[in-house]
Amino acid sequence: MDWNTKENKALLRAILTLQTADEARRFLRDLLTEGEIEEFARRFRAAELLAENVPYSRIEAETGLSSTTVARVSKWLSGDLGGYRTVIARLHHHSTSLARGS
């Protein structure tokens, strides 16, 4: 995939302008179909569960994803780019910080 196309760069810039969950929700709803949003949410949940070493069978049951998709998410989770790992780590750090601040 070429992230350096004009269109892909513009999409990344657009995503980086989002400041709130409501803005992200509205942008994603305009950009994607409901089915795409649901699929991406299931894949992200699978990545979270894989990071917790949950067995594939349980992830498939919880998310409704196929074993092939869970395996693909696992490959991306352990891959060199680290997109899932970055977001999961930041979310974990954020929720841990909130819990300590309570």
C-alpha cells in the first residue's frame, strides 16, 4: 500500500484533526458504512483480546470474526508497524492513569 498518495496523505491529515470522540464518530459514520465500522470495531476488539493472550476460539466466539481474520489481526498485532500495539498501549495507559486519579 502506498501511503504517500495525495489521497492517503489527505485522509491521514483529516484523521489527525479529530479532537473528540463525537467528532471521530461523526467522521467515521460519514466515511464508512455501518458494516465497515462494525467490522473495524470487531477487529480492534480481537487485537485487544489477542494482546491479553485470549485463545482464538474465545475471540471468534466473542467477536464473530472468522479464524482467518483473527489470525490476520494477530499477524498485524505482532508485525513491524505496531499500529494496534501503539493504540492499545495508549488506551491502557490512559485507563490506568484515570483509575489512579480516582
